[in-house]
Amino acid sequence: MLKFVRMRPPVRRVLAVDAGGRSLKLLMAESHFGRLRILKEQLIDLHEEGLVAAEEIKAHLQATLDSWGSPPLALVLSQHLSTSQVIDLPTAPESEAAKLIEEETIKLSGVSESRIVHDFVRLETSVPNRQHFWVTISQEGEIRERILRLGIENQDLCEVTTVANALLAAYRECRPLSQRAILVHLGAQTTVAVILLGGQGAFAASFQMGGDFFTRALARLRNCSEEAAESLKRSRDVLNGPDASLDFAGIVEGWVRKLKRQLDDWFQHNPAVASESSSFEMVASGGGFDQPGLVEYLKKGAGLAFKPWPRSRQTDAVSPSKHFEVAFGAALQALGHSAQPVSLLPEDYRRAWKKRQNTQKLEFASLALALICLLLMGLGTWRHLSLISRKEALLTKVEAGQGDLDNNAALTAVLVTGYEGIRPFFAAQANTLDTLKTLALLQQSRSNRTFWYVLLADQQSYFTQPVAPASTNKPFSPGGVPTFSERFGPLSPFSQSFSSATNLSPAKPGLIAELCVPEGPEAARLALGQLVKGLKQQRLFSKVDLLSDDLRRNLADPKVIIPDYSFVLAFDFAETDFQPILFRQKKPLVAGPPAPPSKRSPRPAWTTLDNAESPTQNTP
């Protein structure tokens, strides 16, 4: 099961522990997306709290850690338990440099039965063909003894660093542009001196003289208890003014000589900067400098112009409270904000912390994957909901369109019903006009010709009559003279369509005309062909052809008929919108591409024979 309390990318929160001789300083810091902030600071005075025994200190520290959520710990190791130094090596690959540093650490540590823990970081240098490394070493037994003394062996220990390295990290965070400085930390038991050159750590040393050393000396001079001497030292200026003690000033001078000896040794080994020692800024930190008049006395009597710990000049920068500089530097290194990190974490703790980091990464990746899955599921759900919404909107539009279509169909049905009621009137009027025009064309066709018409009837009336037993188009010929159709064949292949379409009524909108051509066969054929050809070219007709023999009716008066010279023509009027669908042009039943039917626009109701096309105009 995932623990959301620990769902943080490693390491994002750390608790630095700076355990001194008189106080215990705790600082919790957090790095949130690269932005550093201090969450809590607590200083525990061991003497005021009555925490003298080691078991009491363990119990109190454990209770404090539990109340703060047991975050990962960064432990500050006393500087006198370690050694930090710059090692100069020839240019070599990283693996060879690590081996050379390991050999050098053995030389620096001397002969010891305890294992050595060391770490190093490369420094920038302008010396050609050389490389410099800042190396820190310590005995593993001293580190473990420090861990056991505080009772934090079962905690998540992520970092162990020294006071000097913590001071370097804290100072560079507050003064990132400072190139030269001497940091002096006056603690209860130890004084630590660190030199920065070119913005990098160049020297670190310590000696066992601190605030408690001054207290014990003052108690011996005043012949009082250490508690009384400590109270006197904190309340009065025993170095300047009427309460000054020359003997106590001598004690302080001894501390100054010890400090200067450490610094002079380094300047002697670095003659290039020895003449510029005044350019190094001296910075004081630690509770020992809280003694009244001490900083003023060192400035006047010893020429040591100490400045208080600097505060960052940036508005959004993070600065620790007074006395928490070392703890702040340890937290910076644990959070990865140190430019010169050196870790003395033992190997088993290092592996345990690496495992913890991998677990945190796995938990963080699992949470990120779960969030991504939830996001994808949310996006998928949103997409499906949007598709459903779009489909519902489209369905609504389709239903609305179907409703409009139904309304339109109902309105169209009403209009068609009304139109069907008046269409027969316009159809009859158009048929009357077509009939009058046909009469005019037939009358014109007889000009200067010898044939005559013996019958003119509309097709509906003509085909309602019964078929005669013997057709007038096929009279008996005693001399064996064949009929016109037998001798010359039909004038058009359409003449066979009427007899083949037995399932359809042959009557169409049009006329039937019967005529006699009293000429020889060839002359009759020529005259009849010219007549049909001329009438076919009129837009008035969709078809003009000889009627088949099986559809003929004997309606003409026999007195005006000459046997074997009587012929029947069928005139189909061109299709109009006024005609019923029953009489619309049908596809021909014969093979081959049909000729496009002639379709005329319906004539208006007020059209008369006077403004109709004349036969002369329609004749090509």
C-alpha cells in the first residue's frame, strides 16, 4: 500500500542535527522544485533542560524527531574527528585519481586499526597539468560512536558531514559571489577555522579551545563555580571597561595565538596570497562570540576584524537564524544545494539510504503513473461524453429534420392533391390546342398532293372500338398484289412496339389519321415517307408512325376508301407535365439507344390557336 506521507522525490525534506557540548541545534529544511525554505529551527540547551546523561539526551532527541515526523537526518560531525585538506595530483583519469586519493588518505590518517571513511570533490585550478581535490577523511569508528551516542542508528540517516564543510555550504549560499574569506566558528569545545580561496574551500583546521575553555579559565581566576563563571561571562564585559580582567585577557590572547598559528601555517604554504591576507574577510559564527566585548577586544587588541555572519542580500534568499549556520550548511548538502559536497556516511548507511531513495522513486513513479492513468481515463471519459453529447445533438437535428420532412411531405401531398384536381382541365386544354394544331398541319400537308384523309380520331376513342374481322389495311387481292406493309415493310421499328406490348393499353394522348394514297406503290411509299418525315420534325409530336395491322379499326366509310391504298398513321403528342403518369413516355422495348423524348413545357391556360406555332413554322 502506498504511503502518501512519503510521496516526495528524494530528498525533498531533511532534518540537520548539530550536537554540541552545551546545546543541540535542529533545523528542518525543504527543497520544493529547487526552491529552498527552512521549516523549523530549535535550539535545546542541554544544561537548562537538565539533559546531562547520554540516555536522557537520546530520549529527548527521539521524542523531538517523532514530533517532527521522523524525516531523514543529516548529522554534523565534530571537526576534530576529521581532517580536510587540498590534495594536488597530476592530471589522470577519474579512476586513477580515486586510487591516488585513497593512497593519500592512508598517509594522512596514519596507522589506525579503524576503517577510514573518505570523500573528495574536484576543485577548479589554473595550474596546468595538475588537478586539485578537496578531501575529507575520518575514522569510521568515531562516526558510528557519534551516531550511537545520539541514539539515531535506527533513523533514516542520509548525510554525515563535518563542521567545516557545513560552514562552506552555508557561507556560499549566503554569499555566492565572495571569493576570499576566513570563517571562524567558536563552539563550546572546539574552534574551527576555514579558508575560502576563489570561492572554494582551501583549508580547514580545528583546535580544542572554545567557549567552555574561557568559562573554566574565568572560574579559576575568580575562584567560583563554572555555572557562576558562565553567568558572569554572559552578563558582563570582562575584557573591556571597569570589569576588565588582565588575566582573562591573557587567556583570550592564548586562543588568538593558536588561531593565528593555524592561519599562518596555511599562508606560508601559499606564498602567492600571503601578502594579500588583509583582503580576506573574517566572519565569526558560533555561540562563543556571544560573550560581551569579545569581538571588540579581538579587533582592537589582536587585529582580527571579525564580522557577523552575513545575511543574503536577495529578497527571496533563505538565511538561517543565529547559531544555526552549521546545521543550515548540513541541510544544504543533504538537499543537493552545496557546490562542494563531501559526505562521510558509512557504507551500510549509504546502501540503506540508496535503497530508501529507490523505494521513494518507485513510489513516486507509481503515483505519477496512477495520476497519468486517472488523467487518461478522465480524458477518455470526457471524450466519450462529448461524443455522446454530439450524437445526441445530431440525433435531435435528425429528428427535427425528419419532422420538417414529414411536414413538407404532408404539405406537398396537399398541394399535389389540389394540383391533381385541376390538372385534367389544363390537360384537356393542352390536348385541344394540340388537336387544332394537328388539324392545321394535316390540312397543310395536303397542299399540292393527291392523297386525302378519310378519318381523324383521338387514340382513346379509336382504340375503344372493337377490332374488325378484316382490316382495311389488308384487303383481299385477287391478283396476288401484296399490301404496302408486305411490299415495303414498316416505316419505323417503333411500329412493332404496339403489337408486342400486349400488356399495355395502346391508347396515348394523340390522334389516329387514316388516308388514301391513290398512286403506284413506289410513289405511294415516297409520298407517305415524306409526310411522316415532315410531321416527325414537329415538336408537337413525340412519335409519328404507321399503325400496325393488328391494332387497326374499321371506322372509315368504305365509300371513300380505295382498297390497298388506305393507310393508318398514329400521332403521339409530346409529353407535358399536365398528362397523367399513365400516359408519360415509356422506354422502348427494342434494343439500341432510344431517341430522347420530346418534352414541352405546359402551355398556360390562356393559350389560343392564334398564338400557337403555325404549320409553316414547324415545317423544316
